[in-house]
Amino acid sequence: MTRHGKNCTAGAVYTYHEKKKDTEASGYGTKKTRLGRDSIKDFDCCNLTLQPCKDPVITPDGYLYEREAVLEYMIKQKREVAKQMKAYEEYLAKQKKKEDDSNIEKELKRIESFVSNESRITSKSHHLNQTTSENPNSCFWVPEVSAKNAVTETNMKKPNQQVTCPMSKKPLKLKNLVDVKFTAANKDTKGSSGYSTAKYMCALTNDALSNSTPCVVLKPSGQVITVEALDKLIRTDMLDPWKNVKLEESDVILLQRGASGFSGSGVELKAEKYAPSMTIS
């Protein structure tokens, strides 16, 4: 592989660095970059406000929200649905009126045709004396409808009346939101390398919680524990130690979290920007 000078253009090798530099300069081609740690929200942040939750709630799919923010979102979406339903009902009424008008027009044309045929039989001379400028098929009480002037309206579909989660896009109901109780870390909180200054810790093992720690929320109590603590201490009896009630699989909610920027997690770690591509024909 040959080595290029800074502005060398005579070589036969087109390196990746040169290609990337030319792509950025030209504005063509899709640009990709890996998100860093600062671009990923923390596990205790609301998926709407991206700020740490003061009164956190979680959906059955594991997405964390600030209670006030998600309630405001649900109210806004309900208003939008009501607005769309009103427009849809007006559209249906308009279509019904068009259908009724069309039926009336067809009936009038049928009557007109009948009267015209009767007139031809009883008074043939009357038709011979009519001027050529008159249209025998027209009637002053029947509106003329031209195919060119007909307005075609796009079919409107009935809007979805369910409020959906902004992250999972699944139906979201207020009764399905679960209160979340994070346990504040203390001086004895254990991190991955000795003691830590973490904000929260596992309610059972006192292990520090972070974006790299898989966590679950126990639905009856709302307590947050690590997946490791769940497997070692809860799975055997499947009891919520804080409420002393039997747990079902649906009562264990996996908390969707961010990432460290170097390992995959519950968010997309790669950003892409699509740009026009040049093709040679």
C-alpha cells in the first residue's frame, strides 16, 4: 500500500481517510457517527424531558417518565385525538351529503328521462321545432355536474383513539403506570471498583446503579433492584420482599436505560445523517 502526501492526487490508491474527507467536503453520502457518553441520557432520566425524575413512573415496557411530563403528554395527545375525530366526523357528514345529493340527482335524471320520452311519443312535432342550441337532456332543476369540475377528496382514515407511549408506540393508559422508588446511595454503596459515589443503589444488595447496570422494577412495591439481585435473591420464591406478595413475570419490569457510549443498550448508539448520493449512468 502506497503512502500519500497531504495533497497527493496522482496515486492509484484512494484511502478511506481521503474518501471520508472528500465526502464531508462535497456534502454527498450518508454520514455516520457513534454517540458518546455525553449524548446518552442517564437511566434515571425522563424519556420526555431528558432530566432526572423527581416523581418517576414506568410503563409496562420499561420506559421511565416524570409523572407530570407524561400526564401532560397524555392530555395533549387526547386533545389531538379529539380534534382529529371531529375532523373525521365532519368528513363523514360531508361524504354522506355528497351521497344523498348524488342519489337525488340520479332520481331527477330518471324523471327527466321519463318525461322526455313521454314528450317524444305525444308530441313529436314539438321536438322538431326545438332550436339546435337547446340541450334535450338538460333540465333547469337538475344541476349539471362536469367530470372536469368534480372535486376528488382524499379518503380520510379513522384516527387511532388510543393514547400511545412516545417511545414504544404501544397503547398507554394511566392505570398501567407504576410508581418507581429509587433507593438513594449512601457511603456504603458498592461500585464496580470498590466504593462509589453513585446517586442510587440496589434496594437489596446496595450495589451502585448506573447506565451499565441492568435493573428491574418490582411492580407491587416499585423498588429498583439489579437483574443480578433478581436472579440470585428473588427468582427462587418469586416474592416481593417489601410487599410480601407473589410476583408474576409481568410484575418484573426491565428498566430501559442508556449506555456507556461503548456498549450497546436500550438506545440507538449510532447517529446517521442521510445526504444525496451521486450515481453515474
